[in-house]
Amino acid sequence: MLVSCWSAKGGSGTTVVAVALALVHARATDVLLVDLAGDVPSALGLAEPESPGLAAWLAADDDVGVDALARLEVEARRSLSVLPRGTGPLAAAPERLEALVGHLTADPRPVVADCGVLGRGTATAAAFAGVATHSLLVTRPCYLALRRAAHLPLRPSGVVLVNEPGRALTRTDVEDIVGATVRAEVALDPAVARAVDSGLLASRLPRTLERALRRAA
């Protein structure tokens, strides 16, 4: 199972949602969290990995096969491994990208991918979002974000709605605009920000966030 989390506009909370989803799955089984945006280690309170990451694997010659991906993984905590982004562009020949996606789709573990913001220059992330078992748009009920999402060629299979007070748009408005069902609603909670800022999200996942995302997991 491959779950992709992506957004159409920055600041939507995509990384926190992806990390939290992976942590929810990790309570029951081993999970692989794929970092395509570059912020997963910080959200988990980890030091920047020394692993060359996906960027280096994608740029390597064909003699570096998919078996090398396992050696790039970093253990984040019990039952949760991270495949870090690494440095440099996530650029790859189509066959290289196809091999990566095929390998991770076939992984027996649940795989959660933080695809970040989709748009120009994000072909690798868009490829993950396009083939995912569950392709989740993470968005706030923000007109600008929803307008961008509606103009993307990719349609999500579900929406994680990050609610904030004072917005005029409703859940129904969001579903009508993007053409997908809201699978989970996450309320803005200061406890989530404190957990991320202190590097404790992995060990102290706020219950409000966990309960909300169980519906999307």
C-alpha cells in the first residue's frame, strides 16, 4: 500500500500529516516513510541524515539497482524507517523513476510518501501521487489553495482538511471544488505545533491528530 500526501500550496501541513499517518500505521506494523519534500527528519526531531538519499539514487547509473534503496533507509523509531530525500534535484530518467515507484509500490510494508507541494518541477513527487493506493490532498479551506488544486491535472482520491477558524469555505465546498471526499478533518491544535517544535512528534503524537487521521489511514 502506497499513501501519498501532497498539497497545492505551501503551509498546508503536508509533512506533519504524512509523518502522523506513518506513526499511526507504525503502531501496528513496520512502515516506510518516503521523504520527497525534505522536511521529514526535522518533523521527527532527527538529525539530518547522512544517507545520500533518493536524490543520489535517482541520479546514479543503472548499475545501482533498487536493492540499494534499503541501504539508504534511516531508522526513525521502532517500526518506522525513513527514506530521506538527500540533497540535489529529484530529477530522473523515466525508466529510473518507474523502477523506484514500482519497487516501493511492491514493498510489503505500508509506504507513506510526503510529496510536498505539487507544481512545476515536481515530476518525481507527482509520479508518486499519481500511482498511490491513496492519494491524499492536504489542504486548508483556503480559496487560493483549492483553486490551485482544481487546476492540477492530478485528482486526489481523498482530502485531509486542516480546519482553521474564520474560514468561510465548508467541507462541502472543498469536496465540490476538488471533486474528492474529505477523509479526515484536522483541527489546528497548538499541541501539534509544540510537538513539532520540540522534536517530540514521534514520541508524543497529539491524540487529536491521531484520532483524526485514523479515518484516513
